[in-house]
Amino acid sequence: MTNIESKIVEIRKLTYAYPDGTMALDGIDLDIFEGENVGLVGPNGAGKSTLLLHLNGILRTDSAVSIFGLTPEGSNLPLIRSMVGIVFQDPDDQLFMPTSFDDVAFGPLSMGLGADEVRARVEKALLDVSMSDASDRIAHHMSVGEKRRVSIASVLSMNPRLLILDEPSANLDPDGRRSLIELLKGMNVTKIIAGHDLELVNELCQRVIRIDAGKIVSDTLINA
Amino acid sequence: MEHHFLDQYSDRDSLIHRLDPRVKAITFFSLVLFVILTPAASFSAFGFYGALLIILIAFSKVPPIFVVRRSLVIIPFVVIVGLFMPFIKGGRSLGNYSLGAVDFSVTYEGVMLFWNIFIKAMLSCISLTVLTSTTRFVDLLKGFETMHLPKLLIMILSFMYRYIYVFIGELMSMRIAKESRSAGGGKRFHLKAIANMVGVFFIRAYERGERVYLAMCSRGFDGTVRTLNRLKLNARDIYFSFSVIALLITIRCFAK
Ligand SMILES: Nc1ncnc2c1ncn2[C@@H]1O[C@H](COP(=O)(O)OP(=O)(O)O)[C@@H](O)[C@H]1O
Ligand SMILES: [Mg+2]
């Protein structure tokens, strides 16, 4: 699994400070390979979300990051963003369109796909998260668990090769959390799961990276 | 959470609910237009418009009481604009009254002007209430979008609709948090706390905007919000709009 060909994320000495001076990342070195399920754990404010935002070029520094062999900048961005799907922590940020259909169609339409292809992808993505009947539903009429599923569908419709989930179990009740774990287990795509739900990470990931104060403090294989 | 502040009853099912939102919008706006363009003295025409609305309400299965109550919001405006008309408009006098030192005279033209404003405002308001309570707001926006209303306007309205409940929810939880911590305290203290809350609320709204923008960019947003048109007209829609508009023309031409 660990040959050069299948390396999809390469980060070298990534240091990032927010404009207000907060040092969020401090010398991160990280490689991620195709097919891995990586857990990214650490306390609040450790820099997990900041690191994830570097993986699709939302945040940038000089050439410390390479995704699928591409530098996330300029004309590479549309391609990178179609290959890297980020599901944000708060579904109310992720779902910004009036109906589920529009939300799930947003990515594919931005990629410039044709109407029939978009329709097919939306249908498939909603089916994959067992929300087929939700295409006309409005986000504020859905439960947190349902919103989370539609959020996931909203990036699945872009057929990402790397799926990134930021605190996927936040605000879920035990049932919702359980069915989310089952859903993610069934997905055959490279995943990075950030959060502090260790149990969920243990169940879904083979590799756990622990970060604290912007530094990687451990990188271990589990369930091997 | 279930919220229906803007479009209560719009998620029910009825003949009217199932019509295409564009057809509904055009039909009800035509109704408003006909009402406005009918001379005030055509009393029977207004009666027929009213009857038509009653039939539409009956088909829509929306409680008539709800429609009436919603439409009453227009009354204060009508009163402000129209109430003094009978007294200040010159013309044929219908009667003179005196209240202490002040003399009033009510004129026929003035009364007609008030009636004109009143009946048109009421009927228009009822039409639009029937439209919004039989059409989900999102479908209405979709309809307007395919009818080529300005995209920016549609986008702003759709964000407003999407986030108004999120904001209301945030405000509620802030208020609960404040109230459960502030036992007693003077008026001054409360005002300060509320001012603080408003400030925090604006910062949160701003941050929300930032995060939503990031989420949009992550899915390839490049400045245009794209949607697919999934609306389809069918025969029923055409029949509906043609028959209502034919009725409107008949009323306008023949009722005096
Ligand atoms: N937009 C921002 N502006 C300034 N500082 C930020 C911003 N977002 C996060 N931070 C700070 O950066 C650090 C890392 O935050 P974050 O990546 O969100 O951590 P985590 O996701 O692990 O909880 C924290 O100290 C946080 O306060
Ligand atoms: Mg975070």
C-alpha cells in the first residue's frame, strides 16, 4: 500500500498562523496513502480543522503541501476540490441551499457536469446515505443525523478520492452516531476523520495521528 | 425542528398545492392585477373576485380563518392611508358632523376612495396569502428563478430562508442562557446584557457567513450559484391558469 504511486497527500514542514497571529500549525510532516482510513485526534484548538483546510487549498502556505501531486493553488484548485471532499463540522454550514437536492447537486454543477449526469449523481449519493426520499426536503426540517447524512451526500456526489470528515459525530444521539459509523464503514474511499470521538476513530481507522498545539505528537497503526 | 413561519400550510397536499409554482404565481398575480384595474364602483365585480377566491381557498384546503387572519395584517396600513379620505376629499357631501368646535363633512368621493383602497388591498392580500400558503417558499423561489428574476435577488432570498431559522435558534439559546443566569439585577444590568447579546449575535452571524463561504468554495464555488431546473408544466397547470384567467376577464368585462 505504501508505494510512491499511491501517495495522495504529502505535507512537509507545514507551519500556519492565522492573520491574528494565532499559531495553529507548527511544522507538520504528513503522508497519506490511497486506501487509508486515518483518524486525526487531539484536544479542541489543537489545529485539526486548520490542517484539514490546507488539504483542498482553502488555506495556503508556500508549497508545503501537495495533493495528488498537485500544489493546491490557482488553476489546480477546481480539480483538487473535486477530488477532496470535506464534510464540515456543522451541517448548517455545509447545507446552504434551500433543498437537499440543490445541496447535493451544487458540487457536480460547479464541476460543470451536464444535467443528466448531475441528476444521476445526486440520486446515487442520496441513495448511498439512505436519504433517497429527502431530495425535496428543507434542511431546517431535518434532524441532526439526517442533516449529517445529506452533508456527506453533498460531497459524495462529486466522487471524491479523499473524503474528509471534521467531527462527524458532533451533536449526534447514540442511534444517529451508530448508524453513521455503519455508513462510513461501508464506504470504500480514502478517509480522514478528525475529532475526539476516540471510539469512532478506533472502529473506522487503521492509523491514528494525534496532534496537540499544532504539532504531531504520535502517528500509530492500530487494528493492523 | 419544524418551523413554518413564512409558508405555513404550504407542505400540505391539495389540487392547488400540486400546481406548478410558476403557474400559481402568474395566476395569483394576474388576479391581483385584475383587482387593481377594476373601477371602484364595480361592486359586483369585487363580489365575483371574492367568490373566486373563496372557491380557490376551498380547493386548497387551507383553513379560511388562517387566510383571513393573515390578510388582516394589511388593515393598519389601509386605515392609515384611507381613513381620512372621506373627510378631506372634496366633492358631493353626504353629511355634516360637528364635534365640539370642529366641523366634518363626509363626501361621496371620499367614501368611494376609501372603499377603493380597502377592497383592493384586502383582495390582493388574500390572493397572495393563498399563493404563499399553497406553495413552499423554496418552490416559489425556483419558479421565480426559471422565470428569470434577477439571480442575485433569488440567491439572497434563498440564503435568508435557509438561515433565518438557524439565527432564530441561536438567538433563542442565547436568551435562555442569559435568563437562566440573571436572577434579579436592575434594569440597567439587563440592558447591558442584551446589548452584549446583540453584539455576540452579530459576530456569530458574521462567522457563520465565513464558514458557509468556505463550505461553498470547498465544493467548487466560483461566484455563480448553479441549480438544476426540475420544474415541469403539465396539462393540469395549463387548464388551471387558463380557466382562472378566463374567469377574471369575464368578471372584468361583464360585472358592473
Ligand atoms: N479563523 C480563525 N482565526 C484565528 N484563529 C483561529 C481561527 N480558527 C481557528 N483558530 C485558532 O487556531 C487554533 C487551531 O484551531 P482549530 O484548527 O479549529 O482546532 P481544532 O479543530 O483541533 O479544534 C486554535 O487556537 C484556534 O483558536
Ligand atoms: Mg475543529
